Amino acid sequence: MTEEEEFYTYKGAARRADRSISTIMRWAREWAAAGELHTDAEGRRIVAHSTLMRTLAAKLETNTAHQRKLARILREHAAGAPADPT
């Protein structure tokens, strides 16, 4: 953890990861078990940017729908067609 690292409240983390607050709370149980959950000066639970992004990447890596979408985008890119962002 670096001094310049950004921290998010659950609401900020949900906005940054484009997930619901309840999803962030579910992930927070994993972070708490790993000792990666912190509190700020006001007592709010916060999470480091690196922890949030590492968890999001791990969840997307195991998501089959996301993998199919990536494969489709890569196929279209290799064929020279513009990829549909949806």
C-alpha cells in the first residue's frame, strides 16, 4: 500500500467498479478476512484502489459471459470490423 494510493468508501467503490453497493459489501467480507479492509478518520470502512481493481479483475476473469464478450471483440478486431461496445 503506497501513500499516494486512492481509497474509496463502499459507495465510491461501487461507482468506480460499476457494481452495486451490495456487491461491494459482499466483496468486503473477503477483504476483511484477508486484512485488506481499512477505516478512515471518521470510522467509515474504506477500500484501497488496488484491492478493488484486483478483485474486479478476478471476478471478470471467472465470468463466462464477460469472456465470451471479450472473445467476440477480439474476433471482430482481428477481422478488421469495428467492435460494438455493448
